Amino acid sequence: MSNTISRQKFLQYTASAGAAILLSSLEGFALERPEKRLRVAIIGCGSVSNRYIPHLQTSSMIEIVCLCDIKYDRAVSQNKQYNVKAQTYPNIDAMLTGVPFDMMVTLTDMQVHGELNKKALLAGKHVWSEKPMANTYAEGKALLDLAKSKKLKIWGAPAVVNSPQFEFMSKTIQEGKLGRVSSAHGQYGHTGPNWSAFFYEKLGGSMPDLGVYNIATLTGLLGPARSVMAMLSIVNPERTVDDKGKIKVEAEDNAHILMMHDKNVISHVMCGFNYFDPHGHEAANQTLHSIQIYGDYGNMRLIGYDWETNGVMLDTSWTEPPKLVSTDKSGYVWQEGAAKVGESIISGTEPRINAEHALHVLEVIEAARKSQATGMRIKLKSKFPWPMV
């Protein structure tokens, strides 16, 4: 069976919904409702919603009240499949004038994330957006500024910094156990999705779909990138996809990105839609590493993918073999971002994941495109709170 048809099946599973937390009379000010639950609207009811919907249903602090898709039958179908009991809508305008909600979860084609997220913010809604949160850094920065001006929150996937393995690796670096860190590498790819054309259309590509994970992990571990050089290419100029048949590929399906961080640390990311990998979208049995960090006292390698982690191989001895450590996932799953940030709104806490980091990753992707177009090294201007752990 082809690797490229596995994701839709991979994304489908079910989970039971959590019960609501009743407020005491002293808690009534938190949300002007009898229940302390965040009302969530999901826009985009395609394959990824098969992971988001049941995961959000496990949170006792969250209630899904709206499902929306321009292919309206998908919203109706997901509402029935997961027994959501939400209102369904055929477009965002109808949803924004319908049942009240607090946060929108954006799961649509990536090319329209920016415009949809802006509409939600203008309507006074918090936003969790699948990657990327916008199509350019300038558009994303404008969204964050808009959110701040309206005292709202916006976040962008991925949630890789939430994993216990990321935390272990960050602490290992910060505590100096690898010595002076100099280099790092990340890689992620498969033979490409076949269920939608948007992956291959303008502003799609392997960087915002795949490379975004490794860029988020490496900048999260090593700090903001200061400059970027990249080579991007289209290896397969035509694809056949379920929704449009044979199409011309317009966005890169092969990318190599170099990032310079503080203290002369260099990291490298390679990603693409032409990578044979028998594991495809499932990493449960993946024993190879996808992230490497090298210092002069030791090195470590993340086993599995950074979005589905299986442990860290730590090598700090000249005489002893490397050790597999930090194998406990502690419940971490890649689709947890919306639930985590939604719960943070209710609890009044700050999640580890933050919009500034998502914006920085977006600027790296944009800089990589500019570097390919000009042949030049591109300086970056964005930063984010670091270290993250």
C-alpha cells in the first residue's frame, strides 16, 4: 500500500468527552456563564479534525459548540460521527453571527489561515491555528498586534515544545551536559499527501507542512535564528491528488535550510515530499532519530519524530554506550495544542507554546524562500522568549 494514503486512516479515532466543571458562587466572575468551560468553534472539518475533535472532547474545560466547513456535509458528518452536538455552518461569516463562542480552532487549507484568523480576532475571538498561523511574517505579526490590541490570544501550531522529550533536551543543553553546542540537524519527510492539492499550490510546500516541526524544535532548543540560507527545489513537477486530479506543483517539495543562531551555532533542516519512509505518518515503531544536537562533551538524538516522540538517545561517555532516556511521553500528542491553550485561558496560566515562537518559525520559512530566490543569506528580525524550558 502506498505511504501517501495512510494519513486519513491514521487520523481517525474516537475519545469520550469530559464533564463540565461547575463553578462555585465565588468563581462566577471567570466567564459570565454557569459553567467554567471554554466554548470552541472548529473551522475545517477535514482529516485533521479527526484528531482535534476527540482530543478536545477529553477536556473538562472545553466544549465544542460550532463546526464549520465550506464543504458543509463534512461539518455535518463530523458532528454526527463524534456526537459533538454542535451547531454546524457552511462558512466563517455564518459561524461568527451564530452561536457564541470564545476560541476558534483553524484547521483549513493553510493558504487561508491568515484571513480566517483575522476575521475571528476582529469578532473578538481567541485563535488557535494549525500551521502556519499566516502566510507571511508581516501578516502574522499584524495578527498578533491585532490580538494584543483587543486583549485576545492567538497561537500557532506545532506544539512540539510541549513534549517531555523537548523539555529533557532543552534542560540537557541549558545545564551544559553537552558542553559547547555547535551544530544540530533535523529531518522529516514522506512521499507526499494525495488527498488535497493545497499542499502543492502556491504558499503550500514541504516547509510549512513538514519542515515547520523541525524548525520549531531546533529554534526552541537553540534559540532564535539570526540568519537563514536555503536551497529549495521542485523534484516532482506534477502530482495526482484526490480533489483536483493531475496538478502542476507550484511550491517546493524539497528543502534544505541552514540557520545561524547565537554563539555561532549552526542548525540544518531538510524536508520534502519525495522521501521514502516506511513509517510514513506513524512513528510508534520508529527507532531512527529525526533531531540531532552536537556539543564537544556529548550529543543527543531524538528518536521518532518531534511530533510523535519515542525517547532521546544520549551519548556523553567515551567508554560507555549511548543510553536511551526520556521515553515517557506523559500523554503528549501532537494535536494537544488547542486543548492546552484553551485550558490556559480558563486557568489564567501561560502555556509554553507562544505566538512569538510561531511567528519566528514563519519568518524562517519566508527567509528560506527569499534565500532561494536571491542566492543570499537572509537576516531575521524576530525573537521569542528563550530558553523555553
